[in-house]
Amino acid sequence: SQQGEEDPQALSIQEGENATMNCSYKTSINNLQWYRQNSGRGLVHLILIRSNEREKHSGRLRVTLDTSKKSSSLLITASRAADTASYFCAARGQAGTALIFGKGTTLSVSS
Amino acid sequence: DTEVTQTPKHLVMGMTNKKSLKCEQHMGHRAMYWYKQKAKKPPELMFVYSYEKLSINESVPSRFSPECPNSSLLNLHLHALQPEDSALYLCASSPTWARGPQPQHFGDGTRLSIL
């Protein structure tokens, strides 16, 4: 069964705007990761946030984690056409358990 | 360019054929993974290898047979596949399997079509 559920399923914005994607998960986690997948390519790891962290930044990316609500959000600021891709959250429980991916959000950024 | 290399990029095979997918990484990672991804769906874990030993098999049908000949290579042997097995097969690796939070590094996948 899936651990993560993203919303929205699809998001269309203009270049320069911010994009926010949300992820909810079901059980307790050790960490939550976000990945990007360009069409026809493999997944690229973007950022990892541990269960004892609340917010993390990496360049134009900001991730928050609320373990009480079992949810996370990914914010991409000042989006670019090159950010067009599918974005997946992936939750991991204790060591030795599998990384479970959410359904993903498809982001389209038009110039 | 990805650090995990998968070959072939595309594969078309009949239901009676036997073929193999190959994955290679030279990052010194000791955990390697096979995922199956259908169109517009998230990746689904199939197998996990840790230190060349099979650690997880997510109830995958026996027509998929994984093999880890050494710490850099991971194969997926295919035999008597069904049309519903058509998908993108992704290989990934990480430093270890059981220890701590670690990102996974993915290859670009093999797109498999079963006729």
C-alpha cells in the first residue's frame, strides 16, 4: 500500500511563480524524501528531511514536515520551465524498511 | 548523466522470450534496488539487495529473477512475461540498506514492452 499521497495531482503555473506540493503519509516515519522525474528519465533525489526536523532548504526548494499531521510540503520558488516534471514524495519507516512513494504531482511551468 | 547505468534503454520481447536487464553503479554503494513503474504511476519496489544478498522480495512473480553477481552489478532476468509486465524498470542504489536516512540514486530505466 502507498505510504505517501500527494496533492494536487497536477499543477500548471507561469515561470517565476511559486509551486507548492503537499504529501500525506500513513504511518510513523524515519525520514521523508522528495524526488523529481523528468519525462522518460529516472528519479532524481531533491531533498531529505528527517522525522525530527521541521523545515529544510536547498537552493530554491523548501520542505516542511509536520509529523503530528503526517504531512509534508515542497515549495519551489521562482519556478522555471526546466522545473517541469513529476514530483514524488517518498516515506521511509524504520531502518530496513522500504521507501514507499506517493502518487506524485505533475508540474508544468510555462514561459 | 546518471551514476547508475541501465541497459538496454528499450526492450521489446515476446511472451516466450528470455532476456535480462542490467544495472551498474561504481559509487561503492552496497544496496541496490529494482523498481517497476507503470505510466503516470509511482515506482513500486520489487527487490532489494544488500551486500549482494537478497533482502526484500515484494512478492514478485517468479518470472522475474534478480541476480547480484558483485557489488557493482545487478541483473533482472525475465522469462515468460505477460503483457501487463510492460513498464519502465528502474534500478537504484544507496550506500547501505539498513542504516539511517539515505537518498537513492536512480538509473534512467529500461522501457520494456511485451508483445
